[in-house]
Amino acid sequence: MASSSKRQRLPLGEWEATGRVLRAENLTDQHKGDVLKRGWAFYRSCRRDRCRTVFARRTLYGLSVTKLKRHNKTFTAVFPPVHVPCLGPHGVTHNRPGRLYDRYRLWWSKTGKRLIAIQHQRGSGGCGLKSRAKSHWSARLVRPISATGHSGA
């Protein structure tokens, strides 16, 4: 594989991501030190004559998708809000759901074999609390696809 400084494109396909929660304030679904496992995917989406790379990820609350922006040696992604339930004592759901807003900064590991990311999350409205979290991720490509959408398998 090419070194991280020369890599321009992100390989399309399915990725296996492992994260560690570095900070979690006012969250009921994750705590500092938790290890997270999620599926990520990067693929091309074309409308008319314009194509872009899309970042899709699984969350505890479903699939979330956004465009990926390249900046020299890094990438950024800002996801639309994810609606989350408000959990009270003993798991009782209240009628005031919240929203979580996530943004990612991604870059290649020194070996160029793994994708590294920092996720910043902020929440508003859920149970009347404001929440914040920060997680560190490492991901590896598990099922590549070609730019035309065909699996490399």
C-alpha cells in the first residue's frame, strides 16, 4: 500500500471500525472507556454529472449517511442529526427525544493500512440535557468494492 502522505483516495467498500470513548458527558448509552464496534462504508454517489464519496455508518439508532470531504491528507464528515430516545430511570422512555450531532476527522495511519478518526458528538434536547462525547476510531477495509460498485470478492 502507498504511504499515508501519498494516498489521495479512500478505498471504497465496507470497513470494520473499533472506537474508544475518550469523553462522555450526560449520555446514557456510552461512558468514558467504552469500546465501540461499528460498520462503516464508503461509496460513490452520482447525480447527473457530479459524483462524490459518501460515508455511511451504523449507529445505535440506525444508519446515518453524509458526504465525505477531502482536505489534503485528511477527510471530514458532518452527519445530519440522529434522533435518540430520552431514557429515564429504569429505562423508561420519556416523550422528549434528543438529537445527536456527529462530526468526524479521518486520516491514514502511519502504515497507510488503517483509517484513524476522531469523532466529536454533541447532543441537544434529550431529557433537557446537553451532552458531549469524543471517541477515537481505527478502521480496516474488510470488503472492497470498485468505483462502479462491484465487490472485489
